[in-house]
Amino acid sequence: MKHQDMRRRIAHAAARMLAEDGSLDYGSAKRKAARQLGAPDSNNLPDNLQIEEALRSYQALYQADETRAQLALLRQVAIEYMEQLAAFDPHLTGPVLNGTAGRYADINLQLFTDDQKDVEFLLMRQASPYQAGEQRTPDAAGRAYPRFIIDDPRAPVDVVVYPAAELRNMKRLQADGSPRRLRLPQVRGLI
């Protein structure tokens, strides 16, 4: 019981950091919260689902109006980019999808195409500047995928491009049964 209470306290402290600061990811926030609460050992760290639940609670209590408005804006921006990138089977993922996006959230898009270079050619023709890089994923040992961070003034748009066949191999649902990603028609239904 003592461990469960500490996990809950760490989850809520991490959620507060994520909501107020925005510069941390879930892993960094929970490690920092654990240090602040005097529980640096990994036995007490909550999982990401517990952090997400605590973040939802925090936002509902302290940032309800701001979160609702920000989420609506970010979802609208996501739809705009998904429409522009429609030829590459765009999927929305991350906090804009799951509803925990706050003032510091990025829009996370995954594209699935065998024409990966065409994505960058399209981005070159767009008005917003972007940075190109690569994304390494822990579940695909040693594989790197093209990544573009579009500098939109409303919110950064983080785009990772996967081969079309990768979609079949990716998990479809989160641990809580919610979808990991949605296509454009389903995202429109969220507005």
C-alpha cells in the first residue's frame, strides 16, 4: 500500500510539472517528481497511464477552460496539416489525440508511405519552415525514420514518416483500450 501511495503522489507531482512547465516528457517528469518526493528508486515510479490520468485530473481542476480551448485549436491545426499531407496516410497521435494537450503540446503526426522523399518535397513548398532529422523507436531496433518538425506559430508539428507496411506491425490500442492513432476522418469527428 505504501508503494501505491507513493506512485500516486509521484504521478500527481509529475502531472503538475507537465501541465505547468511543458518542457519535460513523461519519463523525465516522473523521475524529477520522484527525486523531489524523496523516492528516487524505480520501484515507486508510476506508469505512463497513471501519469496521463493524473494530468487529466490536474487539467480538469486547474486548467479546464485553457485546456479545452487549446485542445480545440491544436486539433484544428492537426486537421489542416493532415489535409495537406493526405497523400501520405496521416495519423494523429500523442496528447492532441488523447486529450491531454496543454499550452506546451506539440502536434504529433505519423505518416505511412513508400514515397518518403515526396513528404519533404511537399514540405519544401509549404510556407512554414521545418527542421529535418530522424526518429529512432525503441520497438524497432536500430531503425531510423525521417522526422520533420514544422515551425507553425500556433504549435510545433512533429511529423514522423514510416514505410506504409509499418502500420500493420504497430500496436493499435493503448493499455487502456483507447486508440494510439487516428486517421483524418476520425480526427474530424473529435471537433
